[in-house]
Amino acid sequence: MTTKQQSHEAVVLNNLDAIYPTIEAFYTDLHKHPELSMHEVQTSAKVAAHLKEAGLEVTSGVGGTGIVGLLRNGSGPTVMIRGDMDALPIEEKTGLPYASTVKIKNDAGELVPVGHMCGHDLHTSCLVGTASLLAQGKQSWSGTLMIVAQPGEETMQGAKAMLDDGLFTRFPKPDVALAQHTMFYPAGTITYHPGYTLAAEHNIRIRLFGVGAHGSMPQKSIDPVVMASAIVMRLQTIISREITPGEMAVVTVGAINSGTRYNIIPDAAELDLSIRTFKDEVFQHIYAAITRIARAEAEASNAPKPPEITIMEASQATYNDPKPTKQVVDALTRYFGADRVKEEPAMTASEDFSLYGHAPGGAGIPSCYYFLGVTNPALYQQKKGDVPGPHSPYYAPDREPSLKMGLQALTIAALSQLSAP
């Protein structure tokens, strides 16, 4: 970074303390009033109002509840910054004074607790705060800032919905896409991984068919529970015996559903699986192996018909492109120091941010995705890193240092991609 570029950063971030109280209040409000995936009606309205007040051109209802905000500021690249807005069907147990007590009916009509236990409220707060900082300091950069407040990340619906609704055709197609995500590392730190950084996720359901009978007469049945149990055990051999050692792959059976009563042998069973991979060819091998194993077990059990195997949800791997990743990491390292910005191994978690970017040689736009530490450093040290992470009912970012660093980091990352005036 040149001295001139550093001075531009200083000008933009000079307003951080002035806007912080508003962003903190915005954050605690979102945390206290979470909404489920693809139902972020009030959240998106609050985001839209904030972006309009900052002077952006705002379009609501993109892909359902998604928001797009544009700030055109002369010639230069179009830089997209994405934040996700949805919460989880989890009861919050943090004990915070602004903890969620919300209960909402889900799509199945069930009343469920809802909490921001993945940090999306912090993502969204940093998104709108960064928009304000860049709008107030627009004399220090040129180009087009594209703010994307996305619904439905947790259900892998939101990115696809926004793209299907013309995100890259109704609006300027970005030259680069950026995002940050909270993580359980100490507040004041940032981690990243070049190349593949998050895994592709494929969630699969196997439906097995049997013949029901009285529990006292198993000879009259073809037991799908036995079939399911045998398949679960056999699936464990795919990674250990079919995938090259060192290749990242995970097969997890998350649910087995069958039967209604202890003395009734049911006539069907379902297995719900999650597959995580970086490379599509590895997924294709695993999917073929799962299909082969399920069909073979059904035939061995004399099942009345072959199993149904369905991909329920899917996302591709998140890939950090070399050029923007180096530019973002260099800028963050210079600003925060090398001791606070560190490379970490890739994770097996998944994200639909991947749909905006691309794997090497594919379609899409260059992207960079990094992680923001949010755990109180003293607590992290005391617990030796064994602290609640995303999707825990106890996940509670250390509010002020996490918000302030998130605002700084996202602003620095954006400036690393925008042109100097």
C-alpha cells in the first residue's frame, strides 16, 4: 500500500467512532428480533432504510427479501460486498440483555425459537456500516459499491434466489465479490485461506422400501430399519477405502427416520446424509458409491423396489481467487499487523456465497471470503480455544471489539478493490 492509499483509508475510517453508536444499536436490534431464512421481512426493511439514509440507490425484494444498494462514484471497478440476514431455529442461551426470545412458525407451521447464533446480525451490521463509511468518504475512492444483503444463507436458498432474480443482469455485474464471516477465534483477529476455503455441501435423502409387519412376526417383514442400519455402517468405508488419502471428503448420516411404535416393523425408512468435498469429481465418486451401496443393500434384503436417492440441497465449494485474496490480505495485514491476520486451514463448513464466485476455470466472478474472530480474548485463552462457535445456543460475539474490527476490516477490504480517485 502506498502512503496515499493509507491516507484514503484513514479518511474513510475517520467517521467510525461517529457512526458506531448507530451501528451498535442496529446490531442489538437485529439480534433481539431475528427472522428465519427467506422470511427476513423486517430485517430487510431496516437494511433498506439505513442504506437509503446513507445515500445509496436501493432495490428491495430481490430474490424474495434480498436488498441491493448501489453507490456509483465515478469510473472504476464494481465491488460487491455481501452480508447474510437470516437467523436459525435455535433457542438462544447466552443470557445477554438483548438476547432473542422470539418464537416464529416455520414453513411447516411449527412454532420454533429463533436466534442469531451464526453471527449474521453482525455481518449485516458491518455491511450497512461499511456502506455508510464509504458513502461519507467517497472522495477517497472511485468505482461502484454494490451492497448485497442476502436472505436464506442457512438454507442455501438466498444466493440462488437473488441470482435467478437478475442480481448480475438487472444490476452491474461485479468485478469482484467480498464477504466476511464471524468465527470463534479471538476478537481482534482475522483468518483466511487461499484457494478452496469452504467445502461444497450436498444434502442427500435415501428412502428405503420394505414390507411392514407385527414386531412379533419378523419373518413376514422386509425390515427397512435393518437395511438402513447396514447402509450406515457400509457408508463409513467410502472415505476410508475409496477416496485418496489426503483428499478432503466427509460423509455424515445426520438422521434416520422410520417407524412409529416399538412393536411395529415399518415399511419404509429414510436416511439423511451430508457430503462435504472441495472437488466436484470427489463428490461424484461419493454419490455414485452411496447409490451403489443403497441399491445393493436393498437388493440383498429382497426389498420390493429400489431406494429413492434425492439431492435435497446443494452448494459448491467457496474458492478464494489468488489476485483479490492477496490484495485483501495484504491490505488487512498492513492495517492490523501480521500477528492479527493469519492463514488457517480450509474448513469443511459450507456457504452459498460460493454461487457468486467460481472454481478455477469456471463461470462467475473473482471473490474473497475471510473470517472475523469474535470471542473475548481472555475467555478464549482461559478455555484454550474450547469456546462456543457458530450454531451453538451460547455463541455470543464480544460486541464492541467485534463490530469495530468488522467495520474496519470490511471497509479496508472494499478499498483494496476500489480505485483511488
